[in-house]
Amino acid sequence: MNTALVQVLGAVAYGELKAYEGAKAEAAAAPDEETRLRFRKVAAEELRHHKGFVARLEAMGADPERAMRPYRTALDTYHARQTDNQVEEAVFGYLGEGVADDLLQWLRKVVDDETAAFIDTVIEDEVEHEAGAAADLRSVLETTPNGKARAARASRTMLLHMLWSGRRGATPMVAFMRVGRPAELLGAILGGHARRMRAIGLAPFGLPIPV
Ligand SMILES: [Fe+2]
Ligand SMILES: [Fe+2]
């Protein structure tokens, strides 16, 4: 059994469960029917992803509960964040879906064919989730005074929060690094982050754009 891969799949499986819980909560709190339906669809898809990764772990002869356990603290802490700041909420949603996409794109290159085929179906859903989160963020930025400056600040907060949540327990990122090709992985994440920030008219990491 490939231990490093079991650890990564454990982290991803638990991450998908948290994404499911998050989308379910969004659906319950939705201000209108259209939003509610959209998040119900996302929730159903995240649950499918979670179950699929659990099944891949089982197929590899691993115990899914054991594989997920080390990442609970970090991911629970990360997702427990509460804010009534709409810009921050939208930035976290957008960048969060995006990081998941980058990780999955990289992961599909280092796993067996069967797992890669499953990941492809997950990516298909996630691309749609990211587009939805991007649309939400754009509409928040359009209606918020000083939206861009606040989004830049929120993106920095998110990066810090991601690092801070990983202080206790195992972090998913360390699990990914252990699979190998860490430089390629970092490149994919940093490149993806910069691309997404540019897409909303900001410099990478929310740094001020030089004029
Ligand atoms: Fe997902
Ligand atoms: Fe998603």
C-alpha cells in the first residue's frame, strides 16, 4: 500500500466531507430559491466526491476513518471560521474552490488510472463550483464600496488562516508534499492563486497592483 497516497486521499476525502457540510449550510441559509437549489446541487456533488474517495481508500485496502482522522483538527478549524464580512466570505469561497481544483489537477497525475478516472469526474463538478463562486464574488465586489481593496485584504487573511489552521494536527498540504514532486505542486498552487487573483482584477496575494 502506498502510505503517502493513502494520507493524501484521507485528507481529500475529509476535505470533501467539510465541503459537503459547508454547501448544506449555505443551502439552508440561502436568501432565495435559486441560490438554495444551486447549493443543494453542490452539496450533493461534494457528498458524491467524499463517498468516492472513501471507496478509493477501501479499494486500496486502507481504513478510510483512520486515513481521515489526522486531518480533522486542521480542516475543522479551517472551516469553523465565522464572519459577517460578505467580501471575505466570497473571497474565501472563490479561492477555496480554486485551491481544491489545483490540488486535484496535480493529484490526478500521480495516482493509479482508476483513481485518476474518478478524479476527472470530480474536477468536472469543481470547475462549475469555482465558476459559481467567482460569479458570487464578482457581484459582491460590484455592490461593495471599496470592494477590491477589501478583497485584497481578505485574500491575505485567507492565506494566513490556511497556514494558521495547519498549526495543529496534520495538514493536508504536508500530506500532498509527501507524495513527491513538491516543487511542481507548489508551482501549480501558486500559479493557480495568481491566475485567480488576476481574474478578479487583483495582484497575487492581495498585494497592491503597481500603477
Ligand atoms: Fe468536491
Ligand atoms: Fe467544490
